[in-house]
Amino acid sequence: MKKKMMFKCLSTDAPGLQLPTTMKAIAIGRKKAWLVDQPVPMPQSNEVVVKLHVSLICGSNMAGFFSEGEHINNGHEGAGEVVAVAHSHRLKPGDRVALAPLNACGKCADCLAGDVIFCKQRPPIHGNFAQYTRVADVMCTVLPDGIDYLLGSLLGCGLGPAYEGIRSVGLTAFDTLLITGLGPVGMGAVALAAFMGAEIIAIDPEKCRRDRAAQLGAAIVLDGSDPQIKPKIMEATRGRGIKKGIDCTGKEPAERLLIDLAATRAKLAFVGENAGTISISPSKDFIRKGLTLSGCWHMNMNDMPRLIEFLQRAPDRAGKLITHQFGFSEAQKAFDRFASRQCSKVALLPWK
Ligand SMILES: [Zn+2]
Ligand SMILES: [Zn+2]
């Protein structure tokens, strides 16, 4: 007797047919990017299989690219179509979805609160530098009609960490927001803060990044390598110092700059990863200023409707966050472009 299938499976390319057994995935290492064959994943428990149409390169992938090792299929951003479902009340084959990074159990207290990024019982992560991925249904956000896969893919690291920074400083249209570091995350913060009507001061040593931030809506752009950066920030803030600030560099000089120039009762967010240490004086830096400093890894899934609103109402501004697109067959060019820093988000298209 034939074994009963444990998952519903449907591909809109070939309705009713099973998934293929092998697929293309990207491997990186030693400054090279190349294609390898991998088995197509199958969904288990609350998981779905997504046929990826877009996968974005994240700054956190680059350590693997520059390393001496070999990292196969370690992307974690993207959007695509659900093609197989194990057990899910949330998704069905044919749904168009954006993917939150990594994977999560969907059952723990963090997951139930929408904080899937903090899941302590994280199931194995499949990876999104591939034509298909396998992920828990809670990591998927259904895309409304009118938001294509490219824009939808920004709902991962393109906008998530930046939004969490903006939320945690309580940004309003009345605020002046200082953003240090204009890589893809900082640029996402500029786009969102401009959409919300705040005045933005954006800082980066690279001119092309400052120019792009100005196009996205930054009122003032400053060169972070300028020895006069502190008086320039005081001038730009009309002598008040920094009331609200987001660091996207993950580097001590920028982190200290935000703390040193923080005004009374300032709210700061650290978004850029820094596994090192920086010196802090609790009295001088925090207590005597009433400073609030938040650590922001990623957004809460319950905030996703706001980011979808942003994509629907400001698609042109959001679209500027992705500066380059490459097919999987051009993976080397895609990673070289990201490594050059002459770009913002770089998209990989798995079927080209
Ligand atoms: Zn990322
Ligand atoms: Zn969990």
C-alpha cells in the first residue's frame, strides 16, 4: 500500500506535481561565491516550504564570504511562494510570503509575544541562499496584492532592525533623529524615519552613502571621519545635542559619540552588532543624563502591519533601498558588489 503523504504539496508552476528533489544553493568563502546542488527540503511539524523568488544579502553574511571556510546556504532574508505545507492553520500552498530571519518554534513565550528572533528553542535553520527553504509558519508574513517579492523581501533585515530602533526611541514627526552608519540597516532607518516625518541627521564616512541618505530624505548628512564632527552635530541639533539616536555601525567611536552628545533624557538605540566592549560610566553617561539605551536585534512580528503600510504607501522610497539585483548564476558579482560597499541592499534571484 502506498504510504500516505504527510504534507500538502502544490507548485503553481506545475499544479499538483511534487517538488523536485534537488535545487541550486549558494556557497561562499575565501571571497568566492559559487553554486552547489542541495536536496530540496521537506516541511515537518508547523513548517512550510517556500520557493524563494528573492533572497537579500545581509551584512552579517560577509564574515562567511571573507572567511577561509565554506559556508553553504547561510542566507536568512527573502520572499517567495509557499509550495508545501506540513501542518499550518496560517498558510496554504500558493501564499506569497516574506520571511523573517532564522527559524523559531512558534510555541515559547517569546514566539507567542511575536519576538520570534529571541526564540530559545529554535529548530534547525535551513537557509535562504537557495531555490527552496523550509521554515516555521510563524516566520512568514503573507504579502498583500501589489507588494512584489522584491519589496516584500525588505521585511527581513532591510527594515526589521531599523524599525525596532525607531520604535524603541519612540520616534515622532517632532523629533530630530541622528543615525550613525549608512549601510543597508542605517539606510532602512533613514527611509522609515523620513516616511514618519522626523528630521534626520545621517552620518557616514562614505560620500556615496551620504548622498543616497539625502535622496531618501535625510535633512543633514555629515562625514563621520570629520575631526569636527562633534561641533557639527551640536550645530545641526541647534545646540541641544542628540535627543534621539540610532547607531547602525556597531563600532565604539560612533556608539561613544551618541552617548557623549546625548541630551537630557535622550533615547538611544544600538542596532549595529558589536561583540566587543565599550567603556561606560553609569553616573556620567546614564544617571546624570536620564539616558535610555535600547539594544535592538530585530522587530517584533506584531509590528509587521506597520512595515507593510510603509511598503504600500511609499513603494518608491522603499524600492531605493535595493540598489542591485543579480541572478544566482551571477552570485560572485553579487557578493563582490556588496563587499565593495558601493551599494545598499543587493538582491539575489534564485531562478536566474
Ligand atoms: Zn540579516
Ligand atoms: Zn520559540
